[in-house]
Amino acid sequence: MMIDTSLVAGENETREADLKRDYETLGERLDRRGVSIDTVKAKVAAYGLAVPSWGVGTGGTRFARFPGKGEPRNIFDKLEDCSVIQQLTRATPNVSLHIPWDKADPAELKAKASALGLGFDAMNSNTFQDQDGQVHSYKFGSLSHTDAATRQQAVEHNLECIEIGKAIGSRALTVWIGDGSNFPGQTNFTRQFERYLDAAQSIYAELPDDWRLFTEHKMYEPAFYSTVVQDWGTNYMIAQELGEKAFCLVDLGHHAPNVNIEMIVARLIQFGKLGGFHFNDSKYGDDDLDTGSIDPYRLFLVFNELVDAETRQAPGFNPAHMLDQSHNVTDPIESLMVSAMEVQRAYAQALLVDRSALDGFQDSNDALMATTTLKTAFRTDVEPILAMARLENGGAIDPVAAYRAAGYRQKVAEVRPEVSGAGGGIV
Ligand SMILES: [Mn+2]
């Protein structure tokens, strides 16, 4: 354990009596609505999502990056930071690695993770930037590049990610490419997508039988005129073309403003192609703000679709859940803890929706009562449920307070030298 367990116990002791009262009061209120608080708590306690390894470093924009103190120096430091998030929230048992940023001896990765009580989620490949010594550049694309050797290099990188993933116990590969164009006429849309599909098929062909391939769409950036995998329609076509192990990954920030994401989620569930999520939030063009920080109602509406599918046991429904956000002005550990709890909150609220009442209002076209049914669930303060689930799982009632009291960041800053602030972009 990275944080002293007696410190966490001491922090919890000061809050436990209040929490018990709040939990009992909420339990009575939910009881009147025919909901068992313990059932909801058990589901929340069993819910886990993955933390991206790159999330624990301070992010930046294309203008600048302002590094924080005690940033992780390598994947092993990152795993330690991830384990702090899991220790205090009990919501993030898995880490999602990014290759080549996290490249290390798989045996050492596995040993470190299991010592920290962590597992590994989906592998993430990177063909959106060039690495030192790389033979072919991705400046003009990777899997959809006009040059066959460049495409082959990108395919081989993805196959390497699968190999590393097999060695550390991952069972999914997430592919996001930055391929696209910046000028009308720069590329032929059709031929470019044909090249992409051909390359993606070469990756898919090598996917182990018990693995899933997630393709992730993004409307724009780094390409600003057109993007090869720009929306869920194209993403769905890819999953259809590739086969039954291919699924669509929905990153909440990768859509145009006002797009009805929860409806996209419903469509992908209906046709058995929802692979999973990258949770974050956005306001204008940024796709990496903290989950639930801008529009928690939208997050709830997404979870409303997920709980609907879970309740009716939609065929093949098994989405992967991961945070994917960039922390520029906060301590990444604090942001990831709060975001993981926001995801759990949306899940708990969605579990409170009176589904048979909602069905009735929908069937009788009572729009007002249907939407009120959702609002009733959303307005419920489920914090006592989340906090009790954390406490009973060995976490902290108030993770941020416990983290600050432990002085973890100050401690690691003593051994981790300050990282250069030069340069912008993703780190
Ligand atoms: Mn993403």
C-alpha cells in the first residue's frame, strides 16, 4: 500500500458516524421508492474502471505544458500513482498501458502491478507520433498512409502491442489513429479508408480468440479538415467489416458539441458493437476535461442506457470502462480519483431509475413524467452509497482529504526530479 493504512483508518474514523447516519437516512428514502440501498451499494462496490497510465502525468496543450511536482518518471512510478487511486477509491482496479510510452520488460510490469494489487486493461497503440529511430514517418498518416511500408510498420506496432498485452494479461487492443487531412483535396476519402480497412484487417487477423479489438473514433484533431475514423458511423462500419471480435469505443469528448452521445450508445448496444468507453468531459473543442466536470447529466444519461442494457441483459453487452483525460491544472491523482467517483455516481444514479414506471410513461406518451422519472434519479444525492462502498472495500470515505493528509505528492517529489516544462502536447 502506497498510503499508510493507519492514516486512512484515522481519516475514516472522523467521518464514519456521520456517514452511517447519512446512509441510513438515504436508505429510508430509497426504501419508500422501492429501492434497496444495499443492492445499489453492492453494484457500485463491484464496479471498476481502468485508469490510463498517461493520466497520472500532468498534461498540456499544444501551447504549453506546466509540469507538476513529483511527476512519475516512468511506468513503474505511474503504476504506484495508479495504486494510490485504487487504494483510496477502490474504483480503479486496472491500468491501461500505452505503447511505446510504457514499454518495459513484461515480467517486471506484471510483478510490479501484482505487488500493487493492480491488473491491466486494454493496450493502447500509438501511431500518431514518430518515435526515435523510426524508419517511416507518420506525418501523413499511419494505417491509412499512401505508402505500403509505412502502413506495414503501423500494423507491426499494433501486433507488438498485442504481444506485450498477452504477456501481462490484457485482453483488448484499442486503436486510435490521427490519420486524416488538413486540406480539401489532400486525400481521396475512399482510397484512404480502403487502405485503413486493409491495414486494420491485418491487425484483426492476428488478434487472439479471447481478445477484443476496440477502434476509437474522433471527430477532428490532429487532422483539422478530415479524419479517417471521424464518427460512430465510420467506427461501426469498421467493426462490421472486421468481424465479431471488433467493437466501437466511445470517447465522450470525441464528438461535435450537442451530439446526442447517449443515443449513439443505445444504437451500438442494440447492434452488439459497443466495446467500451473513454470517460472525460468537454465544453468546446477540448476532449479531455475531467469526467462529469461540465455536464454530469449527460454522463448520467449515458449510464441510463448502460443500466437499461444491463437490466434487460442485452446480448453481448460487456463494455470496457476507462478514464481518458488530461490534467493540466490539477494534481492528476486527485482528478482521477474524483473522476472515477463521478463515473460511479452516474452509475448509482442510473440504478435508481424506476424502469417499469419509465416504460409505462413512454408507452403512454407521458413525456413530462418520463423525463421527471429520470430527473428524480439524477437529483438523488448518492454520495453516502459511494462512500459506504469505499469504506467497506477498504478505501477512504473522503479520498481527496485522505490523499492530502498523507502528503503523498510531497513525498514523491523528494525522489522524483522536476520534469521540463518545455514543449506542449501529450506526454
Ligand atoms: Mn480516448
